[in-house]
Amino acid sequence: MPKARFALWFVLVTLALTGCDGISSNLSTGSGLRDVTVLDGSMIIAAPPGYCIDPKASVKRGDTVVALIGRCTAQGQVAPAVMSVTIGAPGSAGVLLAGPDVLATFFTSTQGRKVLARDGRSAHVIVLQALVAKGALYLHVNDQTAGEYWRAILAMKGRLVTVSASGAEGAPLTPAQGLSLVQTVVALLDKRNPDKAPPAQHR
């Protein structure tokens, strides 16, 4: 496997594993859990309208954060959904230098589907759709273990960021709903975390 692909595989698997821990004390919550400030104030994660971030199901490990988002109330007027936002370590966005189109080709390959598979078996994953928009890759995935979901992969402030959205048990999202939720979370991340160019140095 080429170095770039191995690095991408390693980063994504590492991020997936960190989401399995139920540690929340390292997250700094914002007002009403509609947003959280993480990584010593360097990044902000915000939830779409009608949804809230659950600190008890979120985790920070070193320079990596995974935040889980769901409906604020069981009787909410929005679709039952589970969203996750994962922010990698500084410099982890380097695996995206090849560009989202190359990544789309990779994730539709046997190796790429193996990376996406919850059980590590490429035959258990189908990439139903791959879209590229504003530098982000959006994947519509059907996983035999995890079910159907949308995932976005993008770079932000030099960090690899992934966003996913899936339906709750017994209440699957339509493809349009899943894509809309992921795009909304990505838009909120862009709005809350503008990349600021370093000030010019005058001599």
C-alpha cells in the first residue's frame, strides 16, 4: 500500500477507535450543549438546530476529539439521528493532500472499503455515492454491520475532520436527510472555525 494510503488508513482507524471510549470530562461544553469548545479553545463543534452534543458519549484523547450529537429531546421535531464529529491531531490533514477526488477513488476500491468497514471486511461495505463539494468528500455508505450512513472527510486548520450521520434504531434516515445533516454540520464547522491566514511579516 502506498505511504499516503497507509497514512490515511492509520488515521481513520485510530479516530474510529477513540470514539469507543466513554470519556467526557476533557470536553469544555458550551451553552445548552448546542456547541462545545475543544482542544484548548482552538476548535468549536456546533450541532444543527434541534440537536445537541452529548458530552457523556464524547471523548478527548490527547490531540484527538470525537463528539456525538443527537436530538435534544425524544419528542423533538427533527428526525432521530446520530451524528459524530471527529477531529484529528495537528498535521493529520496531510493525508488529504492528494485531493478529495483521489480519496473518492480510493474509498470505492477494495482497500478503501476495507477501511470503511466496521468489521474490516471490504465485501460488507458498498459505497453508494461519492460526492466532492468545496474541498470535502461526502460518502454515502451501506455497511452490513453499521447500516446506511453519510460521512464527510475534510481538512480544517491542518487537522483531519470526519463527520457522519446515521438514523436511530428503527428509524433510518433517508439519503437526503443524512446528506443534509452532514452538510449542515460541516457548514457549522466552517463558520465557527475560520482558517485565518498568518499575519504578513514586515521587514
